[in-house]
Amino acid sequence: MEVKLYPLLKADLKWLLDIRNDTSTRSQLENDSVFTLKECEQWFKTLKSPWFTIVNENTYKVGYFRTDGCVIGCDIHPQFRRKGYARKAYKEYLKNIDYAELWVFEDNYAKNLYTELGFVEIGKTKIIRERNYLKMVYNKLNNE
């Protein structure tokens, strides 16, 4: 199984919102707000860091990959979760990156994936909606 990362296009925004606004996605994000298409289009106009569409070997869009400087993350459509797409997307992105950061809730199953990929907790935390939100970093030099 392979995935490819393609630049996010304005035409992808409704699809992105189907994933982003899903309750199961929002529960794992720092900002759990629901966004309208109009709000999303306005955000897209001011986007400074690239975001990507995650496409599987059958050319189906399965999720999206977020970047904000060195802070990254990805969200997979509920029907495609637990199939390895997030793992493949992170590996694809990280192969060209020396350093990255992400935030994850301590009780999020994905924390195991990040640890397997070489991310380490650095002790920085926040309390979000009464849950512990952890900062993890990836440094290629530590993973070679």
C-alpha cells in the first residue's frame, strides 16, 4: 500500500470539512470548532504553510496532512481509519524533513504511532477540555 501527498486545492475544501467537522476528528484536535465552507475558504486564502491531500493507491482521497511551519498532523476520513494511511502519510512527509513537532492528547491511540515513527515527548503539556495535550518532536538525527 502506498500513499501520495498532493497539494490541497480549493476544490478539496468541502471534502476536508467532511473530515474536519466529524465529531471523532474534532475530539482529537486542540480547536474542536465546527467550520462552515465560507469560513474554510477564507482560511484557505490566508494559508501560509502547505497542506496536502492524502491519496491512496486507488487514487481515493483518504485524508489530509496539515503543516504549520514545523508543526504537523494528519486527519483520516472515518471510513479509512485503522488501515495504515496515517502511518504511510507521516513516513512520506518525514522522509524529506529533518525536524517536526506535533501535539496529541495523551489518551489518543495515535500517540503510539507517533512514538513508533520516532517522535518523543518533550515534557511540554497543556490541558485542553480537561485532557492532557502533549507536545512531541521528531528529529531525523535521533532516528538514523
